[in-house]
Amino acid sequence: MRVLISAGEASGELYGAQLMAALRRRLPGCEFFGVGGEKMRAAGCDILIDARELSVVGITEVLPHVAGIYRKFRRLVREAAARKPDFAVVIDSPAFNVRVAREMHQRGVPVFYYVAPQFWAWRQGRVKQLQRYIRKALCIFPFEERWYRERGVEAEFVGHPLSDLESPDISRQQFAAENGLDPERDWVALLPGSRRKEFSMNLPALLAAADGLGPAYQFVLPVASTLDPKWVQQRVDARGSKPVLVRDVRAALKHSRAAAVASGTATVEAALLGCPFVMVYRVSPLTYRLGKPLVKVPRYAMVNLIAGKEVVPELVQRDFTARDVAAKLREILPDGPAREKMVEGLEGVRAQLQGAAGGGGRQPAAERAAEAILQSLKERKAVQAGA
């Protein structure tokens, strides 16, 4: 079989590589082509479009990139018309992938949405697009399945892919030796984001907060797979700060005393690894003014949404200042009630995600997603045969 698979950012391409492996175990010789990064390429996907070229976030921020993204989109559609995939899997990145789903649906290609878009959080009216174009939404958070089903979208909760990953086995001493870190000092991880624009928007305040915390701590800055390390180093050097750049984000979170993390998948990684953190985020003022009325949830951090309460502080837009980041980090860096309360809250979130996904003898998320896709295709074939 031939499969179009489209993952537009760092987390999505990790999930894509996992899903490819799960599908190949059931469909030996299955061919994959589409959008992704190094992890999917290493897993055997013919990458037509590098995910880094699509890593743009925000309403106004995307405008300068529209023409280039559209050209890439049309290239993907042409390749799909020539290769005729048996089905398509789109992963997260709804601004791009909903359009991919529409084109594939119009060509009679069954489409599955893995990591269903968070339309429950904002722009809820867009769920109508999934009603039309998607055969099944594969959800990674427990509450999403019911939300989608209530709105006429066939959906199944398969678990969160990150909850299936083993804790990094690299020791603190080894991680320090490989990255030039001092194992005797406490480390603070800085995660500005995986897209260039959000990275540039979030980086200055994080570096200023690091300066405010002083020399007692050493700072690590994990570089997402969607970013060029040389580009990142240039931005860091321009600020005159000296965080240590590393590539292994999960090991950095595991061994850091605390972190400041941009809203997104990395906040879930931090929770699963038990790293206390402060959530931060900033977009352009115009994007914020346009987008805020569309937000339908009381909190921004996924950790807080899952817990149903504030587990980690949220510093968004005007509240996201270097002084406030440093102040919030000072509350959770030392042992004490604030740190203990947050660690307990993160453990509760981790228990929900692990219990629902890979725990209790259940299959990992990618395996459940693969089975859901193949079962749906089987049912479709049976219906067509009956007709």
C-alpha cells in the first residue's frame, strides 16, 4: 500500500515516525511519502516537503509566508495525484493539513487525522471541515473523543504518544559530559518554541529571565528538530547570553531543576518527565487581539486543562515578562510547598495520560492509531463490497 503522511512540526513528525513503524508491522512493504522531518525520513518516508518550511504560527505572522506555503501545498497535491495513495494520514498542523485533507477527500482518498486539531479550544466552527473531509479523528487527549463525536465527527481516543516513551536513560553525569555542563550546579531549561517566529518572540524574555536568576544556575536551551542549530546560536549570541544549546529536549527536561516552556507539546513532555515549569507564550499584538475572542477555554496550558485547575503558572502576552518568569521560577526552584504542590499536580496529569494510553496493559498510542485506521479501511471495503 502507498500512504500520504503529512506532519508539519517537530512533535508531529515524531508521532508520524511512530505511526509509520506501527503500520509497517501490519502492512509489510507499505510505502510512505509526504511532509515531515528527519525522524520520518529515517523511518523510511520519502520527504517531499521539510516540516521546517511550514513552521509558522499566528494569524498575522503567517501572511509573509502564504505564497511559499501554497506552492509547497500544490506540489504535494500533484505528487499525490501521480502516486495515488491508498489512504492519507495528516498529523496536527490544521492550517496546512485541513487543506491537504480536503484535496485528498475530493480525490476519493480516505483521510485520517492523527492528533486531532484542538478546535475545542478556539475557532470551533472549523469542526465542520472535519465532518466533511475526515474519515476518522484519532485523539490524544481523553476529553476530545466525546467533543468530536457530539459534533458529528467519527473519533477515537488512542492515547498520547509521548506517554509511551521511556524516560531518557542517559545519566546526569553523561549528559553533562556530552554537553559541557556542570553536574554540580542546578540546571534550568529554556524552551522558546519549535517554530522560528515563536522562538524569536519568546527568546529575549527567557534569556533576560535567566540573567535575572543569576550565576547560581546553569541554563540549557534544547534546539527543536525543526530549527537550524546555527540559526539558533546566532539569535542567542546576538543577545549576549550563554545558555548551553543541546539537542535532546527530553533529557534536558529530565535533568533540569525547573524550566520555562513555551505553550505547546513541550509542556506535556515536561509534565510527563516530572520537571516543574512555568508556561510562557507571546504572539504579535494584532494576532493576540484577533485571536483572543475566539479562544473557548479558561486556560492556555494543556497541563492545566487536563488537570482542570492551575498546576503551572501561565505567563501570556503582557504577563510574559522577564521579571515575572524569574519570579515564578524562584518559587519552584528551591524545595518547599510551592515546588511540592506543582510536582504533585504534574504527577496527577502524568497518571491521567499514562493510565489512559500505554498503561494498564493497553497498547501504545501509535499501535492503537494504526489499528483504528486499518479497521476503518476494512469496514469501508466491506461496505463498498456490499453495495
